Amino acid sequence: MPAARRRPVLHIRLNLTPAVGFGPGKADLLERLAETGSISAAAKAMKMSYRRAWLLLEELNRSFRQPVAVKTKGGRGGGGGATLTPWGRTVLKHYRTIEAKAQRAAGPLIAALRRNLG
């Protein structure tokens, strides 16, 4: 689809404090982690290094009072995994709700801008 015909996308980045941010990348990482149960698989799905994904999750875990994700040890011969905590699912749900509400609120204004593109 030509770029001019694509639906505009509103990206929301929450700067919760000057040092703590949460945006589409971290939200997508949490979603992939919930889907795959693996930091490695989540990172691969996002074309991100394992180290980068691990660092982002550690940053989130340090930022909140409760962890958003926990690692699990693997059994004999098996690798470990990771899972979202209930708080991690809440963080993701709140962020996606904020995104959806902002998109609905901004939709008419974005459409007006698009109608006036050259």
C-alpha cells in the first residue's frame, strides 16, 4: 500500500518519570514475551538481540515496585523461560488502553491534517 494511503499511526510514549519511559517497543516486547514464554523468542520475533530484550525487561523490573516479568529455570536438558507477572499484564493492558483512547480522540484531527496534505 502506498505510504500516502496508509492509516496514520499514533505512537504513545509515556515518560512516567524523567528516567522511566514506556512506549510501543517495550509494550511489543511484553506482548511477545506473553505469547512465547521466552525472552529469546520474543527478541527474535522483534529482530532484537537477546541482550537488548533482557536489558529492557530488567529496566522495567527495576522501574516498578513489582516485576513485570520473571525468568523460570528449565528442567533437565531444557532451557528456561520467562513469563509476564500479573503486574506486567496490567502494565501492558493500561498502555494499550491509553493508546486506543488517544487514537480515537485524535482520529478526527489527524484526518483533518491528512485532508490538507499537499
